[in-house]
Amino acid sequence: MIDHNLGGTVRLDDEETLALLAGLYDDGAIRHIQVQAVPLPRQFFLERLDRIAASGIPAVIHAPHHNHGVNPCAPAAYDDRPLTEIEEYIEEMMTRTLEAADTLGAETIVLHAGRYEPGGRLAAVEAFAHFLDRHADPRLALENLPAVYAGYPLLGNTAEELAALAGIRITRFCLDFPHLACTTNYRRLSFADELNKFEDLDVVLHHLSNIRLASITDEHLELDRPDGGLDLTAVFARLRRHPAVPTTLEYKEDSADVYARQVKVFAGLWKDRAGE
């Protein structure tokens, strides 16, 4: 039996990756999946949920984020839709997210605070607080985001910022290692120091992939990339301190074959660092 809780990510509509991950689960190579609750037509949404439930794999849910039109901290930023339409859409997507968690028995729902327009941080913090007033749920886990992506700033980049954003509404957190590395590269901070600050939070999930050396851009690269720059020594030291916290691999689309290989890479890294 593996002594770590590893999982992979699958979109609701990605049957190929689900089949691959189900095989890895049956083989004992992973213990969970993270289901991305991407927007789908209602009937398709229900059908996909039923198929995932039938797999019997323990699941966590990842709520839709700004790429899916759900941007809690600044709903109208970078979005040309009428505000009323945006707000109605967010309400519907969050309702479906909770429904997905109910159907799959998920105890964790990963949430992004979102992106905002330059100069709009204070308004974004306030808007996110209002969002939590409407959508508070004990299963929510707030994820740290990169400081910037494609030229726009994102909200909630460090452990201290997540704690401030969460207030009393959210008590659980998701630590994304490459997101933190992007932030520390951008702000010229110590990755090890910022990583250590997450010890003060109730982290219930880890996200893991790689980034290029000194990069500020999250790319969801493979762990064994020759140009990879994530401090895997520091990462696996934390993973071994917290073996009960699930770790979810996150890769881009068309990723079924990537997961099959990266699960083995992770197992090798875990074993190599057993004595550290």
C-alpha cells in the first residue's frame, strides 16, 4: 500500500483521463481524483457526475474559476457580459459546484479568489468578502494563486494573504506549490520561507506540478522536466511532514498519458526523499 495520498485531476467532460485515473486507482497508484466542475449543459453535467460517481474513486471538487467565467473577487473584470448576466451565471455555477460535491461525497471544494484589474485590489478584497457571505460552505478550501498571470494580478498569493481573505468564513486551504513558486519568483521572496508559513494554516490539499526555473508563469509542467525550477526538495520535505494531506497532480488538457507517467515520477521522488 502506498504511504501517500496522491491523486490526479479530471474535467467533468474528460472521459479518457477519467478512465486512465480509474485504472491507476484500481492498481493502487492513486487514492483520489480532483474533479473540475467545468460548465456543461445540464443533462451532460448530470450524466458525467453519475459516471464519475460510478467509478467509486474518492473525489475533491475544484470550483469553476475565472477561465470558466466565475471570478469571485471582481466578477465584471475582463468580462464583456452584462453584470446581471455574470452574477446569475456565478450563482448557477456555484450551485452546481455544491451539487457536484454532494453527489460525489466530496469533503473539499477548492476555490480561487480570482483576478482583478490593476489598481483594484482593495475593491477585489471587498467583493470577495461579499461572495463568501453568499456562498460560505464548510467544504471550501481557498487556494493560493500566482501573483500575476498574462499581465493581470490575482488575489491571495501567500499564506498570510489567504488567511486575511478567508476571515472567519473559510478555515481550510489548498497549497499550490507552483503557484507559490511563481509568486516568490515575482516578488523576489524565499520560496522556503513562504512555504513554511503555510504551517500556520489548516491545509487540506496540495496541488503539484512544475514551472520553469525562475518563472513567474504557471504552466502545469511535468515534475521531471529538464528545465523545471520548482524546489522539489522543499516540496517533498513538506509532503513527508504531512503525509495525510492529499496531493493532487494538475496537468493541462490531453493529459491522460502524462498522468500515467507522472504518477510513477512522483512515486520515485517520494521514495528517493524517504530519509530527508
